[in-house]
Amino acid sequence: MADMKKLPVTYPMITSWQWHATLFSILSDDENAKKWIFSNYIQLRCYNIQEIFTGDDMLLMDMMPGSSSLKQCPYLIFSLLTKAQIESYCGNIIDFIIKTIDLNGYVYGVFDEAKILCDAEVDYKFPHELFIYGYNRDEEVFYVGDFTFQDHYSYNTVSFSDLERGYEVITEQDDHVFKDDHKGGRGLYVVMKNTEHPTYELDIELVKENLREYLNSQDTKNHFRMLRNRFNDTTFGIKVYDKVLSQIDKQLHAEEPDFDIRALHVMYDHKVLMYERIKYLMNHGFLKYNQETLDEYHTVVVNMLTARNLLVRISITGEIESSVRFKTYLDAAKEKEIGILFKILAELEDN
Amino acid sequence: MEKEQIVKKLEEVIHDVMPEIGDINMSASITNEYGVNSVSLIRLIVAAESKFDVSFTDYELALSGYDTFGDLAATVAEKLA
């Protein structure tokens, strides 16, 4: 075994959730993978859940495919290993991760990041997904990607011993990745790149269908009910703008206003990716190159970013009266986006 | 206000908001060198507004507008001019 190995990563184009940051860390500079990425991530959906850690009401926003993207992306090879398998095959988690990285496998799963971050013993857990892409035996560290260490997505190191502690204390109940998707249990994902051959071409029919469903706020999840049918109160497409406004309005008028900007961050990432998609479609002949359209869509990106930043500012200063401007930015983004995407859909349907 | 005074006062703001930062190089990358992110930048801007009695527009809250603390000082200087 080598003393040190780092699998390739690129700082991700979008970072809103750990599963997206992981997939884009592995794939976002790959030209084949872009064909799948730009065929997907068009539909937005949101629903209310209870936050895992606090129990607070939370609007969970995501692009489709959501957290299942690591399993479903054809440019990745996905394996699931239970804790029992890991122990049986390798004896301990450190050897397992090192051997997996030696075989070019990235590791993803839930660890207690309170154990990883705090030197002192703490009586609470912070179970969170961690993305592991390398190791250094001399320094006894793993190279990881996560949001927890610097309050934004970043690549850091975690010592072998902290990571082992963070792994061992997670129970089946704490492992929300396995609980949600794999009928309980405890384990990790191994993800490998599968980008050598173009196994998935840009699917322009899927792009058109996704754009139609996004613009008409149609229920895209109905296509996938054979896989999952847990949620029936989901809002789709353009209507998520109204849902997010209503959620923020509720938070603004609470006795102690407390803002959750995650939904807005997902919407901002959605606009960033849509801008890149439009550019890609123009550069690859699916749309006529039109700088004016790109510039106009860029104002959607800017207005979403400004809305998000203004909400951060309000949360710091408590200037609730500024929320009038927040609605203005969101409304401007929505109106402009509808106009541009209908125009793009019409051009794609004419071709 | 002289440029040097602006830099000195801005350094005080940075140390108040991000006490973990030691010596400040006004030309170094604020993201790579000092770990400033979109939220901490807005904290810095809000504190700078109060310190210098200036106002930043909503569009000026974007992290992409500032590569260095020197860029932030330059924006403050423009507002004070």
C-alpha cells in the first residue's frame, strides 16, 4: 500500500447539499459526465420536514435527482457496504478506507462530526455525510470534503483516530443515509468514476420534458413512484418561488425570527447550473448562440444571489423591513426566468 | 479619510468580526488565505458600514466582488470620497 494517495477532485460547480458537492467534486470537469448532468438537475422540488438535528420545521428544497444522484448517475459506479461487511472484509474502518482509495474508490457516508471537530468529549452527536477522497499514512490523515469544517464546502484533513471515533459511534438510528434509502442498517457508499466511455449522451427529449414540467410546476416524482412514494405534499417547478417566499414570510414574522437559507442556496445553485446548461446547449448546437439570452439569464443568477445575501444580512442586522426588497429580487428572478425558459423550450421544440 | 486610515480601521473591523485571523495582508486572497465565505463577508460588510458610516447596496454583498481585503478597502474608500 502507498504512503499517500489522493483521488482527483475539482471544487464543485454547485455545493448546496453534500450529495451534490460529492458528485460534482468527482465529475464536474468531465466532458462525458456533463452530458448526464445537463440532462438532469432541471426540476426543483420542495416539501416540509422536521430538521434532523433540531426538530424544527424545515423546507427541504432540492434539484432532481436529489440524494439518489450518486446511485443513479451512469458516470459513477456505486456500491453499498454494510458495517458488518466492512468489518468482515477489512477488520477496521481505517484499513477499509485506505484499501478502497487504493482501488480508486471514493468513500461517502455518515460520521459523527462532533467527534471529529471537538477535542473534548461531548454528550451530543452531529451525524453528517462525509466525502473521503484520499489518505496520508505518514501524517495519519484522510482527505475529506464537507461543509462542517469552514462553514462552507471545503477540502480538509481528518485524523485517522478522529474519523474512526466518528464512525464507530454512529448507530443505525443515526445513519440517515441508510435509514432513508436502504431500510435501515449502517454502512458506507463506495463510488468510482466511470467516465472512460460515453455511456449516456445528452438527452434533449429529457431536457425538454424537464423544462416543461419545471415551467408548469408538474409533479415529476410521479414518474418514479415505483422507486419511492413517501411524500405526497411536494411543490414542484416554478411554484417553489411562492413556497419559499411563504416560508420566509412565516420566519420573518415569528417571535424570534430564525432564517434557514439552505432552500435559497439550492435555488441559487439551480440558476448557476441552468446558466451553464444554456451555454452548453448553445455551444453544442442544440440552441443558436445568443449572447443576449445568456446575459438576461445571468440577471436571474444575480437576483437569486442577491436575495440570498439580503436574507443573510437581515438575519445579522434584524432589519425586517428590508424583506420588501427580498421579495422584489425573488419576483424579478422568477419573471425573467419564466420568459427565458419558455423561449428556450420553444426553440428546442422547433429544432 | 486617507487610504492608510481606511486600511487601519478596516483591519480593526476584520479582527473584531474574525478574531481567528492574525496578521492581515490586504493583497492576499480572502477565500483561500483567510477562509472568508459569503456569510462572513456579509458580517464584515455590516460591521464596516457601522465603523465608516457608509452603506453597501444589496448587489455589493456578493463574495465574487472582493478578491482581497484591499478590494473591500477600495469600496469603502469610494463611498467615503
